[in-house]
Amino acid sequence: MIIKNDFEDLNSLEEFTKQHPLVLVDFYADWCEPCKMLDEILSELDKDLPSTVVICKIDIDKNPSLQKHFSIMSVPTLMIFKDGSMEWRMPGFELAQDLKKRIEAFLN
């Protein structure tokens, strides 16, 4: 499931990540060309992931406090939250099959 969300603050993001066992967060911007390429990868990936995995897209231009909190210097930046705790972070993106393997490692 892919969700685009504008969080009011860090607390609302923390609550969201605690409500779902595994969340892949994509910090992006509408003006970012690599972010648009990542959209295709995430759509493909979403078809192959179990329903317990949520992909959450956060626009840095609409969520500057989260951008600042996580020190996002470039987009896209991907993060994996497991049970509310950030377990992995990477600026840029990976191919769908590589990202799928990375996510599956957190499912076990």
C-alpha cells in the first residue's frame, strides 16, 4: 500500500510508524526527476510486498520540519521503520529487486 501523507509533526509520523509493523518512507519532492523514477520502482515493488508493508511518501517541501529533523540533504531519501524505530536509511534509490530484498530482510 502506497500512502502520500503530510504529517503535522514528528509525533504524527512516529505514531504512524508504530501503527504499522514495517514502513518504507520515501522523502521526495515534486520537482525531483530521480524521485519520479523512484515512483515507478515503488509502484512495482508495492505489487510484490506483503500487505503488512506500507510505503509512505513524504513531500519535503510540505514537511520542512521532518526534513530538518532527519537532516534530509538530498531527495529521494529512503528509510525503513520497523515497529516505530528507524532501522535503515539511504539517500538515492535502489532497483526494485534490490529494495525488495532489503525490505524482506526486515520482515523476518
